[in-house]
Amino acid sequence: LTGFLRLNPNTLTGRIPDCFATSSPNLATMPLQDNSLTGGLPQTWSPTNALNSLMVSNNPDLGGKLPDSLFKMSDLRQIIAEGSGLKGSIPRELCNATNLESLYLASNEIHGELPPCITNLTNLKELSAPFNKIEGRLPESLDKMLSLKKFDLSSVSILGYFPCVSLERARAPEHVSGRPRV
């Protein structure tokens, strides 16, 4: 299978086959949103996979966690997994995805803190993870994220303050959303 696998919207059920993660090195785009997938994302992704866009939003019973190996693919640019029942924390391996531009994780059951190293993702333009169980403090060095245009952590339990001084040195995001709980 090469290039583009488009299976949305449909009424597909069951697991995403592991072969898409391990044996499809030329698969670049995988839109699987608006289905009834279950069983989580494949947990082992080949680092030589050419996948640049994974879209699994609106599969409310997908569940599972974000696999560490997903973030070892150098071509990965976009993850859209809103309303997919994802659980667990955001893995620190996310910080290896240096070409990642968009990360949409709204309306899941993701918990824990944002990895502090997320500020090393200088190509990240959009980070949206509202309506999760994310907690803790915002990383202090958000000014490293010069490409950031959208930052949405509304309805989570972020503590402390928003580091405005850092954002003054960076290009200001076009959209910032959040409800800090001090």
C-alpha cells in the first residue's frame, strides 16, 4: 500500500491493522476519522514509515494510549485524534517528533503533565488538547516554540501563570485558549 489510505467516514469497526504501522513504509496519509474503530492505535510503528498524517478523530471507542514508537517517525507532521477515547499520558517520546506541526488531542482521557521538552518542537504550529485531564504547569520556555499559532488547553487543570514575557519575544500565537487554575 502506498501513498494515501482514505477510509473515512464509514462504519468501519475493529482494530487498525498492525501492518499499517509496521509493513507499509510508503503510506503517507491515513484518514480514518468518523468510524467506529476500537482496540487502540497500533503500539509498534516502524521508524522508517513515511506516515506524515494520522487522523483518527471521532472514533469514540478507539481507546488505548499514544504509542511511544509513533513519535519516532521522522516524516510525521500531523496527528488528529480528537474524541477518540485515548487514555494515558502524553509520552515524552513526543519530543522526538521534531517535524510535527499539528497535534490535536481534544476530548479524550489524557492525563498528566505536558512533557517539558515539548518546547523543543520548534515546528509545532498547532497544539490543541482541551477537555482532557492534563494538569501541572505550563513549560516555562514556550518562547522556543516560534511557529506556534494555536495553543488550546482549555478546560484542563493547568496551574500557575501563562508566561507572557516569553511570548512577547516569540511571534504571538493567533489563538490562545485556556483556563488557568491557580
